[in-house]
Amino acid sequence: MFHKPSHLTSPNNYFEDFEPGQVIRHARGKTVTEMDNVLLTNMVMNTAAAHFDEHLMKTFMKGIPGFDTRVVFGGINFSMVLGLAAQDTGEQVLEELGLDKIRLKTPVHHGDTLYAYTEVLDKSDTDRPDAGIVRFRHYGINQDEKLVFSGERTVLMKKRSGWAA
């Protein structure tokens, strides 16, 4: 049976539903596995040994907390945070306009669990009657509530008036 796309997405994440200052705690967390790190680090040809050489980290970084075991590639960390935020902030997006001010704050290791929060920074109308621009700041924290990532994302988002129903 065919369903209109608006019947398959959440009813409350259109342009009209976001207000500057609003903070969203996203429902899910994601535990970072060794497979996540090693596979993706190698796929993007990141040759930094800290991501895949356990012996090197234990030998040369011994005694330095947070650096005496492999470190998860930062691109994985922020991708997971954006993915955790996507159900609430991405379902009605027509176009990703920018990703900026990326900050990787705390090392992430295999077995850490990431959680995501989003703050709505601002929104504005465009020359399109069916869409507007929303700018978010996404935050990722680990299981110890340490900030591991922050970054801003700007999107062109559907307006309910032009797409729902």
C-alpha cells in the first residue's frame, strides 16, 4: 500500500516546530564498537596509528589517561552524534547547507556510549514558500557526561504548510 511521505515521518519536526533556544535530548544512545572505529578509519584511509595500533598506544602513551588505548576517529564520533539527532532534526530536511564549528573535546574509546542533544540556534524564511532555514548546534556526550563533540549544522527544512497532508 502506498503512503504519502508525510504519513511515514514524525508530525512534529517541520520548520514550524523549531524555536531558537529550544533544546532537544535525543532518545537513543550508541555504544562505539571496535568494528565501528577500525572499519571506518580504514575505509576513509585515515593513517593515524592512534586509531588502529593498540601496541603503539599502550607502549608510547602508557600512563596518559585517555590516550593509553586506541582513540576512535573523530569523524565517527560526530557522525554518530548527527545520526542520533537525525530522527528529530533530519526527517524533513531537503538539503544540508553546512556543517561548521566542529569541536572534538574528549577522546572516545571502544565501549564508550554516545548520547546527543540539539539546541536550535536560529531559523529564517527563504524565497521558497515551502521551506525555511534552521541552524542547530549538536552536542555529543559520553556515558560519563563528558562533552565529546559540538558542532553547528544548517539545513533547508520543509514547512508543514507546503508538505504535510
